[in-house]
Amino acid sequence: MKLFFLIILVTTMTGFNAKSQEDINVATSTGSTFFIDADELPKLISAAQNGELFAAVRLHKHYKFSTMDSEKAFIWLTKAAELGDMVSQYNLAHFYLQNGQAELAEEWALRALDNGLAEASELLNEINNEQR
């Protein structure tokens, strides 16, 4: 089974701004890239609960890669998918497929495809093959 996750790293999303060549050469882990400061966390949670897509995506990445809290990561992945993020929709579809929930996988893969994520068609083929 192909595992395909799309993650777009943008320096403005991570809050990391290199100030010198020395800053650029510092190794950064995925966990530290998506870390959210304790002061910022409640603000992002409130924003995501109020429909801000960027906040929901950021929270998903924080919980998945920084704190490795899979329950909270799933909550925010679902919220981001519901808010229309095609990558989150794709990843949610993939999650459901891996967990034997083909109908939900198909629903979210179709949403991702409808929102313009061409890779979702490959996932739909995989879902259809699983259902046979």
C-alpha cells in the first residue's frame, strides 16, 4: 500500500526565520518545526474552533509531529478536512482506509479530488481495489 502524505513547509508557518547562514545550517527536527508555544496554543485552538483553516492545520501538525498525540492530531486533522483543506481530506481518507473504513475513506478521497487534489484519484483506485 502506497503511503502518500503531503506536507508543505513554509517558513511563515513554522515561525522560523533564519537570520544568518549559521541559523540555516542548524538541524531542525520535524517535531521542533511544528512546535507551538504554550502561550500560542490556546489562541490557535480558539481560532480553529472558530473556523480558521490555517489554525486547524497547524494544530494537526503540532499534535502529530511535535507532541505525537494521535488522538488530538486526529481531531484537528478532521477539523481541517471539514474546513475544506484538500491535503487534510486526503490524509483523513488514507487514515480511514488504513483502519478498514472504506466508505469513509472514499467519502474523504472524493472531497479531496473535488477540491483539486489529483493524487486522490490514485487513492480512490486503491479504495476500490480494497472493496473487491
